[in-house]
Amino acid sequence: MDWTTFIQLTVNGLTLGSVYALIALGYSMVYGILKLLNFAHGEVFMVGAFIGWGVLNLLGGAVDPRVPVWLLITLMTAAAMLGAGLLGVVIERFAYRPLRNAPRIAPLISALGVSFFLQNSVLILYGANFKTYDTFTLVDPFSGIQLGGVNVWIIRIVVFVSAIAMMLGLFALVRYSRLGKAMRATSFDREAASMMGIDVDKVIVKTFFIGSALAGAAGVLVGLVFGQINHFMGFNYGLKGFTAAVIGGIGSIPGAMFGGLFIGLAEAYSAGYISSVFQDLIVFSLLVVVLLVRPSGLFGRATIQKV
């Protein structure tokens, strides 16, 4: 067995999987609260990537940044999280809240409409050409650590560590904070939570903000690792993030984390050991298998039907 190839593919899979996990968390949070599939979430991720690119160019670009590199990356991520979070709040207020009590197909169609609106808005504003983060100029491609004969680029380490930190922070927030308890109560029974004095609308808004902010951060991380972004990137990454959420058990935060890493590793190993032509086929075949064996997902719980 070629251990060098295995380590390289594992690093690639964990990097990509951590991005999928951040996107999957947004799907899981919104579905857990509203039982709504927010198909505009992939485009929120894409907008976050463009916000990060805008901050990069505003501060001098990768060739001659006006601030230290670590501060530049921090500002790019923070701006993307704030911008994407606010976008998520606006989407909830104008596209989903008026349809909260409508048949389920109505908010689903609204989500698709918002997705196309955001995608084409960015296309009109920035054009169809790829935008580059030029990360190789910003950060030395040979900087990093040696692992089993493989040089692990420092940006990949930053992406993985940042994603894991944000995922663990979200888990702690939901598990131990007052807001997290309100989220869990609203998820379990929205009407009962409201009668107990919980401001359900405020909880939903905060849920959209947090989930969208994580997607915005994921957009910047993708730009840093792969160097290029475009207006159509939200579809592919959003679809993979949704797949990760379903495999892990949509509505489950640990499930979204596991599902994202699982999909990322499966995609990397498929491309490395079989062929990149079949990597999507293998990933979605795994989705079908998991749903056939465990329809609620690996970490999900079967829904109790009231009669």
C-alpha cells in the first residue's frame, strides 16, 4: 500500500469534508427548527466566498496585502460570516416567515427561487469569470508540516482546525447555552415553547444567522484552499453539504459533522483510488445505501408520528 498517497488523500478528504460539514450544519439547524429544507443555503455559502474575495482585494490583494496575512484571513472570514449571517436573516424574514404556516411545498419553491435570485445577482454583478484568491501568492505553498513524506500545506491545516473549532463551538452553544436550550425546545415543539415564554421568532432568526455565518466561513475556506470561486459554486457544494446532513441524520449536529467528513473522505478516496469521473456517483450511491439501511441517517432519530 502506498502510504504517501493514502496520507495525501486523507488530508484532502478531511479538508474538503470539514467544509461540507460546515455547510451541512446550516441545513441541519434550519431543518431541526422549522422542518424546512433551505435550498438557498448553498448560495449563501457562495456569497460568503465573494465577500471574502472583496475584503481581500479591498486590503491590497494577495500580492501586496496592507495587513499581516493572519489578520487578513481573519478579517476575510469575519466579514464573510457577518455578511452571510445577515443575508440568512433577510432570507428568513422575507422568503420563509410569510410561508411558515403554508403547505410545505410553498417554502421549498421559495427557497429555490431565492437560490436562483442570489446566483444570478452575483453573475450580473461580477460576471461569469472565475475570481481568484491567489492563495499561493498570499501563503507559501511549501509552508506546512511533513507528515509521512507528505507536505501538508499550512492553509489546509488552518481550514481543518478552524472548521473543527467552529463545529465544536456550535455544539457547545446548542448543548449548554440558554439560546441552545431555547433552540432545542423550539425544535421539539414550537407551540409549547412559545407558551413557555420563548420568543420563537427570535430563536429562528438567530438559528438562521448562525447557520448562514458558518456557510459564509466555509465559502472563504474553500476560496483559500482551491484559489478560485465563481457564481455557480454554491450548487455543487450545497448539494454535497445537504447529502452530508442527510447521511449524518438531518437535524443532528454531530451527524452533520460526521456526515461532512465522511463525504469528504469518500470523495477523496474515490478520486484517488478509482477515478475522479466516478467520485460523485460513489458519493450519491453511499447516500442511497444509508437511506435504505437507516432512513433517519446514521445519527438521526426516527420521527414519532402522532395519531
